[in-house]
Amino acid sequence: MTWSPSSPGFWRSPLRGPWLTSVLGVVLLGGITVLFVTGLVSYAAYNPNLAAVNDKTPDKGLLGFYLFSWPTRPHWLYRLDQGVHVTLGVTLIPVLLAKLWSVVPKLFTLPPARSLSHALERLSLLLLVGGGLFEFVTGVLNIQLDYVFPGSFYPLHFYGAWVFFSAFVAHAVLKTPAALRNLRRMREAGGELPVQASELVSPRPAAPTVSRRGALGLVGGGSLLLFATTAGQSFDGPLRRTALLAPHGGPDPGSGPNGFQINKTAAYAGIDAARTGADAWRLTVTGRSGTVRLSRADLARLPLHGAALPIACVEGWSTSDQRWRGVRLRDLAALVGHEDGPPDVLVDSLQLHGSFRRAALRANQVADPRSLLALYVNGEDLSPDHGYPARIIVPAAPGVLNTKWVARMTFGDL
């Protein structure tokens, strides 16, 4: 007899069945929901409704219904959100692959649709599998290869997430009751679910090489390994060196006050030392009352303030709180006529390469007393890689909005 993927006897693993699929499905139900929510929250942190330079996903329409003004408290909010999003996403990869393996016979079932409800289930499964693979693959490539999708990752991941999660919700509505029944029956049967008639159960199973519990242990062990080799990127010191699979794992770059993680180096961004020297660099600040140009020495003579804030990146890595010192953004706004309250600000960088050469901050971010145009970090001048001669540092903001090598600040309607 000729066997094909659509034949019931083609898939012979004795592990496939409602029990394994139900357990994996319940894990993904919780995990993917957290991934989706943290992803949407991360997107809101970029303030895409504020200015076109921040909006990497134009024409989002109704999909942007939830967007809100991103808060500055608690100051570790973005660090926590994106750390959870990336670390959990990597940790769930073995679970997702195991789930796809467990239901692969259903992708080849003939006829394609036996009824309207069956057709809807098959369509949701197709979108779920395709969307899941797309989201996980693009997410991993982005965090591993450092902006492998410049200018397109944000819309691809954003729209893909909505397609995937819509299919996920539809599939969960159809399948969660059955999954919970299977788990309840397993508990009532003392931990073992009797073999049921199901299109996932092979009519001629091969001899088992591992138990279902052993298979779950293998999946769980894989997830634990990925967690252990990824989560450390959210910490400094020895824990960072455990993040073997993260692009910013390993020891901090150098030592001393500036010896903490960076993303874009001055060399990568095309920063020429001649343009940042004392004789060449001036900060241009524009607002209601006009424009002023300030040297670094001029800025250092203004009232300086300190703030202990981390840097957190969309790729999931972050630093612990660093001690920054510089001029409050709201004081710079007052310098150009906004004494009655700071407005939004558009910040331009000297950098020649990479995303977010320009970025906008909301008025509430400018007004926060911890939001600085930093000149110093941990008691020392900023290094070129950390944004010398001056950089933005704002509580709870994504790293790309903490613009380095600042050249111009424009306060007012954006």
C-alpha cells in the first residue's frame, strides 16, 4: 500500500494524541497571551502616535486603538516589559515546535473541509501555524542579527502579531474546552489518559522510544536551557555572561564608569571625532522664543541634576541603573520660552547610519525631573560610544529614544 501524508497510518509516533496536544496547548495559551500583551505594550512605548519619526508602522488604523501616552514611572517599566517579551519568546520555542509536531497530521487531512465549522478550524490552524512560525522567526532574527529588518521589522512583526493572535484566539475558542476536558480526564485517570479515537492517534503506531512524560520533560528541558542562556542579558555582571544565545551576552565592553553595554558604537553610527570636539560641536535648541546654540561648556555651566536610570533595548537586553548627570530637559525647554510647561520635543542626532536618527518625546517625558540631556555617567564624561558630547536619558523609554550624539532639540508641536 502506498502511504502519503494524508493517510492515517503515515504518522506513526505513539506520542501523538489529545493528551500531549492538550498539555502543550495550555502552556502556549498562557505564554502567547503574555507575549502578545507585552509586545503591544512595547510598541506603545515608542509613542507612534506622537510623530512620524517614531511611527514605524503607518496606516495601522483600528489596530492602534489601544495606544496611550507612555508613562515615565516606574522607571524600569520598559526594561521589565521587553525583557519578559524577548526571554519568554525564546523560552517558548521548544513548546511551539513540539505543538506543531503534535498536530502536523491535521495539516494533511483530506478532505480539506468536511463542514463549515471544520473549514474554519482548518483555516485558523493554517494561519496559526504560519503566523506562529513567522512571528518567532522574525523576532529571533531581529534580536540575534541586530536590526536585520531595518525599516521593515516593526510593521512586519506588528501586523504579523495581529494575524497570528487572531488565529490563536479563534483556535483557542474552538479547542480550549476539549483540552481542559482531556486534562481533567487525565487527572481522574491517575495521570494517564486512555488512548482515544482521534485523527492525531495513529492506527498503526510504531514502538515507543520515549514516554509522553519523557517527551514533555525533553521539551521542558529545552525551554529551560534557552531560558538559562538568554535571561542573563537583562542583568549586569556574571549573569550577563550566561546569556550565550543573546547578542549582548558576555562581559561588559571594557571597565570603568563607561564600561556597560551599548548597542550602536560611535564608529557604526559614523560619528567623526572632529564633529564632536569642543570647537566644532554646538547644541541647537529651538522653541517658542527662538533658537539658542550651546557648547558643552555652556551646558556644564547650567544647573546640573542626577538620575539613576537603566538602558533597555527592544532586543531584550538592558543594563542596571547607571548614574547620569546633566541638564534637565524641562530646563532646556524653559530656556527657549516654555517656562509655563514643557511641550513635546524632537531630537536630532549626529549619527549617519542606523534607525532613529531622529526621535520624539512626549511632554510628560520632557517634564519628568529625571529626564536629562546627560553629559556625564557614573561620575565621568560620556564616552564616544555612550553618546559624547551629550545624550538623552529618559526613564522607562526604549533605548532608541534615548538619543546619543545629540545635535538639535526642537520643542513645540511636532
